[in-house]
Amino acid sequence: LVMEQQVKKDLFDTARKWVLEAGKTIRDAIDQPLTIDTKSNANDLVTHMDRETEQFFAEKIRAEYPEHFILSEEGYGDELKSDKGIVWIIDPIDGTMNFVHQKRNFAISIGIFQDGIGEIGLVYDVMNDILYAARRGEGAFKNEKKLLPLKKELRLEEAILVLNNYWTTPNNKVEDSKMQELIRKIRGTRSYGSAALELAYVAEGIVDGYITMKLAPWDIAGGMVLVNEVGGITTKADGEPINMLENNTILSCNKEIQETLLTDYIELKQ
Ligand code: IPD
Ligand code: CA
Ligand code: CA
Ligand code: CA
């Protein structure tokens, strides 16, 4: 089933309106005290704003689109066993650590998928009021500005990659010595602490790739649609397709360097 253009446009406009509204609520409350809890470990934070923002979307979606499904981080979504139908994949605040410690560099991320295909992507840099947005087949935008297709003939020597330092230390996912070799090869690395923004930066072409070993569907759903629209690719770190119902390793990059990264540098363990 293909989503009809006008239906997609209306859905996009509605999602966009809600994202901007939720973002304004967060911005207006940015100096208010936060209730901070931890989840899987002491560094895995969640605040009342994460929960309230997700609830805001869940209530809106259930009222307006009762037949749609929700896959989201903080527990207000549905338990999904299949990717059939229209699924809103929501991260109410991506980069909660930044939100708590820095009060910037976090995003609201929404991907709207139909039968497993990303149709709409929205990544909202809340404090900078920058909305990255895309509809499949219609290009990606940074606010009003259309993003250009990614550079052709990019050389690895000139690439900036987003890479968390953690993956260059001994770990059970990826060969750290190969990651170190990669760092010596490329022009530079960056790490911003919000996967959604990092994917948006790949789409914008201000970084050339993002490699990481564990992300949830809501971290990547919005950003993947953006990257697709400028001719980039997002796969697992072994090049295989991503499964939107579970955690994945991630390689998102300019196609020009994908093959080299996969064959010469990313050596997965297990
Ligand atoms: C996190 C951010 C971070 C990534 C973590 C994610 P959250 O999401 O995207 O950049 O490295 O793996 O869990 O918890 O802040 O929404
Ligand atoms: Ca989290
Ligand atoms: Ca996240
Ligand atoms: Ca989050």
C-alpha cells in the first residue's frame, strides 16, 4: 500500500505542528527544575519532560489517528510485534543527558513509517528552533532550506565522522584497534550526544557519517528518512538492513565511503 500524496502531506503538516508545539513547551520550561530519574543505570536519565512530551504526542495521535500505532521510548506507546500499518516512532527527547546537563543539543525525533518504510522524518533541534524535515521522495529540509544531495567522490581522508569515543576503547561490539586506525585515517571526529541530531547532520552534509553500536528504533527513525532523501544510506554496521522493531548497530553515511568503511574498518565482534 502506498501512502497517497495528499494524505502524506496532511499527516506531515499535523506531525510538524505538534513537534513545534511540543518543542515550544520544552523551551519555555527550560529553566524550571527537573524531576530526574535513572533507568537501566546511573547514567541513563529520564525526566518528567521526556515523559510529558511523549504523553502529549500519544494523546494527540490516539485522538486524531486511532488506527495508527506508536513505538516510543518512555512507555506511552504500543507493544508492537509487527511493522505493518502506520507507525509513529517517537523519541520525545533524544539526548536527555544533554537536556539535563547542557540544556541544549537535544531533539524531538519522529519517524512515521508505513509497512516498514519511512515516509516522514522530523528531527527538531529544540533550543535552536531548527526543524529538519523530510517526506519520502520529496527531499529533506532544514527549516525552509532544501538540503543538497550528499557530495560525490568524497574521500575517507577528507571525511568527518561522528563516533562516540566509547567505541574506540575495548568493548564487546566492535574491534577498537580498527576504530583507532579509522580515526587516524580520516580528517576528524565529532560526537554530539543526540543520535537524531547526528543523523540530521549527516543529511545536512556537515559530517560524512555516523557509526555506533547500539541504537533503539526511536533514536534513528526520523533521521533515517532525512538521510535517505539526500542520497545517503543507513544500515546496520555490517551493511545489513535495519530492523525497526529492535536495537541495531548503525552505519549512516555518504554512499561514497560506505564500502570502504564496511570492508576495511568496521569489524564487528561475536
Ligand atoms: C541517546 C542519544 C545518544 C546515544 C544513546 C541514546 P536518549 O538517546 O541518542 O546520543 O548515544 O545511545 O540512548 O536516551 O537521550 O533519548
Ligand atoms: Ca533515554
Ligand atoms: Ca534517544
Ligand atoms: Ca529519549
